[in-house]
Amino acid sequence: MAVEHDLETMEIPVNMGPQHPSTHGVFRMVLKVDGERVVELVPHIGYLHRGAEKLCENMDYRQGIGIHDRTEYLAPFHAELALVIAVEKLMGLEVPERAEQIRIIMAELNRITSHMMFVGAFSADAGVFGTAFTYAFREREYIQDIFEEVTGDRTMYGYFRPGGLAWDVPDDFVERVRAVLEHTRQGIDDIDNLLTKNEVFMARTRGIGAMSAEEAIDWGLSGPMLRACGVRHDLRKAQPYCIYDRFDFDVPVGQYGDVYDRYLVRLEEMRQSVRIVEQALEGLRDGPIMPKKMRRRLRTPPGEIYQGVEAPRGEYGVYIVSDGTDKPYRMKIRSACFANLMGLRDMVVGHFVADAVVILGSIDMVLGEVDR
Amino acid sequence: MSSEERLEKFRPGRDGHEARKALRVPPPRGSVFDLFKEALPDVPMEAYQAVKDVVIEVSRGDVIRVLRTAKEDPRLDFRWLRCLSGVDYMDKGLEVVYHLHSYTRNHDVTVKVRCPQGDPRVPSATAVWRGADWYEREAAEMFGLVFEGHPNLVPLLLPEDMTDHHPLRKDNPLAEIEEWQGDRLAGRAEEGAGGEEEG
Amino acid sequence: MSGSAPAAPPREPQAPPEVPARREKTGIEREAERLTPVEFDRGKAPYRRVLPGVLLAPADTVVAMARKSSLWPLTFGLACCAIEMIATYMSHHDLDRFGIMPWPSPRQADVMIVAGTVTKKMAPSVKLLYEQMPNPKWVIAMGACAINGGPYTRYDRVLQGVDKIIPVDVYVPGCPPRPEALLDGFLALQRKIMAERSAVG
């Protein structure tokens, strides 16, 4: 749609400042705009840098669970899982079967809530303000009720411990989760019917922000962003942690790597999560949830480990260097959105300003993770 | 060596990394390290087996060559730079740790480079992966590392005008209590602070 | 030219006045500059200046009732508390039934809910947004981080409480506070608006 003109144009810097209505947190982009097209983009992060890594060095591993919760605040169970599995592997702990099953149920339900939040916020960016947002949050509330019954908190759980779980689930857990899954299936179908074949939605998201597989691998993307580009890589299948290798589920892969594909990948992942939860509920047996002899002070032997999990946004990893005490010497948090955000510039340059918002929404950013 | 024996051998405290060195286990036969030795026979590398990965330590001069070979050699095929972090070992130096993963071969490796505390320069891995960009910026501002060849090594997470000291270094303690921060600001501002930077 | 006063002796060229050399600001001074609080001035509403004294009390009541029933918060979610704030706006714990409508622009907003950790990098933006809001305005500090730094208080890049830079009216504790707690905070703010109606313009 090129228009020939003799006008003298100027490239204007536009600041999408730390506070903007897209509800993605405190992220700032400075766009250089020529007419409506974005010519250059410089992202500025660090407005939520709270020193999680430094604080974790002065805290016991179990206190660090609370910090990890608040770092990845939309998928806290995955963040806790990374930390807890890393500590268990360092110490050589055996986790009982029932604890693993419950961990997987919680983690997959958390994946559903996180993707619901994505659908809500993303559809608000794409223009459907309100409808899909409220649908999504209704589904989140049902699942958060379960989390509250089990862990006591709606959002910051602090439930996993190195070795297993903090306490056992209530007696009616299985029936409650089954009842909620009915709602969840219906909710996913509602959102599907509302958005997927919606012409306006497709016009706003098809062909926008495409990234090729080579570029995605070079930038280090992971999670749905990478799978939408066509790379079939899921940490749950490639390097199974917990007992994911026992479950039967598919990994949705996109084709073009554009925004629409990312939305489709996440929608399908929600359905696969429901499948995994059902299988885990079938296989839930009675048993202990912590190993027999757990010390009070969790002293890890000197060593180091990097453990990544497949969080809803990508790979969330924890690199722990332990010097033998009960506090880590160095805890580095590898967050998914940090790497995913590096590719933002390549995705946005050449598109319109309005598309910049949609592409940013499709990255499904959690600033707590990016800035730590 | 079992977990209990390991715990007995260490000395509690921040000196544990010396104990770690004594407990090093060489990597098993047929591990990734053998592939590295085949691909780079002339590069001096030390390796040991950590809990999950094989860790390979190289020197500053060789690190870019090692990383590039790791990415491009078909037997290794480490196309994904998972994580790049810095670690502060105080007077033993600063270390940069690269975690790599291969999609096709499904193996991992950890590559480490150590540089002395007084001379924290490391060549930049952006020559090999573009995705090392922000990791290096963050490590630079948190530890004071200088990555040579990085296109844009400006502070990433810290405020632009408050990069006086590097937070993740071990000689920077955490703030103590609530009034500490206010007192520190008031006291230092009164002193005049003629060029005196907070250390 | 006639009868003019004797010419003054030629003045020596004066040395230029002493200008102190500009000293580069240190990190501490820049930090202190960022963290100075805003000047707080509630202002005086026009109706107070115009109405006769006998009508002031009922006018205050009516105006306060109008203000408290239609508080428009600035959507200022910074961190994890933003998620609970959004959940409070949504259908399950509806805030719209109280007349509370989230509004993205500070120019038309009444309340600023500071939800999340305020870092020193973000502090100037918070002050700017507060100053951009027209009077009457209130601030709710939601969550432990906005009250006193919360779990991150010991990190020196974190502002230990947003009341160091802007005046706060209601503190809602929790990490994150439940939606019912935020609702309670709004109701407390409404009571405060009614209680202060004659003291404030």
C-alpha cells in the first residue's frame, strides 16, 4: 500500500511508556515511526527489577520458593517446580509417586489459568476488550478456587517443597477437579467459538509478527513462541522431568510463526492440559507425599545444576551453584520471557504501530520474570 | 559418592567451592566431552561431571571458537543457548557460564570461562548467537564483566544513572532495615559526597 | 558637551564573576533526587468559594456522595498485585457495581491504585502520573510492596513503600491482597471521602 508523495516526512520517536493500557506491566518501548510504520524499536526493561536472585542468595531454598512464586506470578507452580526439582536432584531425594501426580495436576491446571490470562489480555490488545477477558477470568476463578482449597492462597501458592508437597490435598480433591474440568472444557470451547474464526480477530493477527524457525532458534525463543514457528520442541517430551513420560499428550506446532499461530498453539495446549489432568486423576493413588527422613535444614552438597521446566511461556530454568550450606551460592533464574522479548524488535519492525501492541501481547509477557 | 559422604566432606561456609573442586568427578566415557575432544583436539579443556550435565572449562581465548564449534559441528549441534550467567567467586575470579542444548541430539553441556577479578573481560558470544545479547548486558551490569565485541553493552535492568555498584557481587550486602535506605541517602547527601561513589 | 560632570576614571576590565564549576552528580544525589516526594496540595474546589456559608454543608455532602460513588481508578498495575486487581474488576467480584471503572488515562482518573513493587527506576514515572491526575485525587497502596517494600524491601533498588514519594490514603495489606480485601479498601476510601468532606475542598 505504498503512496507516492513529495512531502517531507520525519521519523517520530513514540514512547509507549512504562504505564500503558495494555496491562502488560511496566514495559517501555521507544518506537521510531514513519507515518504509521514502525522503523525502529528499542525496548527498555528493568522497571520491575527487584533483585530476586540477590535475595535468594540470602535465603534458604524453601524461603526462595516464595520469591520464585512472585517472579513468575502467572504460573507460580512451574517456577516452584523448577526450584524444587533442582534441589531434589542436587540432594538426591526421591519424590513419592503421589506427590509427583499431584504436582503434575497442579502444574497443568496452572498452565490452563496462565493461558486463560493470555487469551484475556491478548484479546484486549486485539480489540475485543471485555468479552473474552471476562470469559477467561471466569474460568480462572473456578480453577483458583481449587488452588485455594488445596494451598490456601489464590495466586502465590508456596505449596511444593523439595521432596514433595507441603501438605496433602483435601479428601474431595478428585471430584472437585473433575467438576471444574467440565467448566474448563466448556470455557475453552466458548473462547474458541468467540475468537478463532472471528474475521476481525483473524485480520488483526494473521501474518503479523512472523518469525522463521532459524531466527527463533538463534534468538533462543522457547515455549509456544518457538512451537508456533514450526520447531517441535517441548521439554516435557524431550527431557521429561517429574513423571511426564507416562502421560499421553500431543504437542501442538504452528506453521508460520505469526501471532495467530501463537494463539492457536496456546489454545490447543489448554486442551492437552485438560487431557493430562484427567489421566493424572485416574492414576492418583494413596501414599506418602514426602520422603521418610527429611532433615530440617536442607543442606545441599557442593555442586551445581541447571534445571528447566516447560512453563506456559517457555523454558523457565534455575541454575543453582551450591557451596554446601542451606543457602545457594548463586541462583540464576532463566526466564522464558527474557529470551522471548529479545526477538521483539525483529518481529515488529515494518509493521504498523497498532500491530506492535498485538505482537507484544502475543509474547505473553510477565514482567516479573523479565526483570526479576 | 553418596549424598551423606559428600555432605561430610565439605566445610560449611562460603568456601565451599574449594571443596567442590576436590569432589570433581571426570565425565563418563562416551559423554559429550569425547565429542568435543574429537571436534577440537588442540584446545585445552578441563571437564567434570556435575549433577546433570558435563561441565567444560575453557580459557578466554578459546571460548568463542569452542562455542562456534559447538553450534556448527554436526555431531554436537548445540543450536540453543539456553542460559548465560555470571558467577562471582570473589578472589578466585568471575565466571561466565553458558548452558547449551541440542534439539536434534537431545544432549546438554555447560561451558565455563573464568577471568580474574581485576581483569573481567570476556569475548562476547553475540558473535555466535544473537540471543546472547541481553544476557550479557545483564551480566555486565550485575557483575562488572566487560564483553568485548558486544554491539550495545549498556545497562539493561538497572536505572541508567544508578549503576554505581554491581549488585550481584558478593561484596554488596542487602539493605538491612527500612530506615537504612533513607538514612544512607540523607547522610551521604549531607556529607557532600564530593565524587565519592558508593562502593 | 557643556557643563558635563567630570568623566569618571576609566574602569579596569573586571574579571568575570566566579562561577563554581559544575560538579557531576553522584549516584547518591541522583537517587535522592528521584526519591523526593511530590508537593501535596489538595486545592480548593470552585463551589467552596462561590456558595454562601449556609449551603456549604449540604453541598459538601452531595459532592462527597457523588465523588465516592464514581471513583475511576487509574489502571496502574505494576506486578503480581495487578492480577488480583484485574480479578477484582472482573465478573466474580465485580467492582463496577460500586461505580468503579478502570480508566487508562491519568487525566480523567480519580484514584491511583499502586499495585505492585515500585522500583527506583519506576519512581519518577509514578510521581509524574500522580502529578498528572487532577484534584481531587486519592491513592490506594495495594499489597505489601507498595506499603513498605514487601518481600523485596532489602534490595536497594526497590523503593521501600510508595508513600515515600506520593501521599497515600488507604493501605491494603496482603501479598497479594484478596479481591475482597481490595474491595474493603475501596469501601474504606469511600468512608474517608465522606468523613473528610468538609475539611477538604
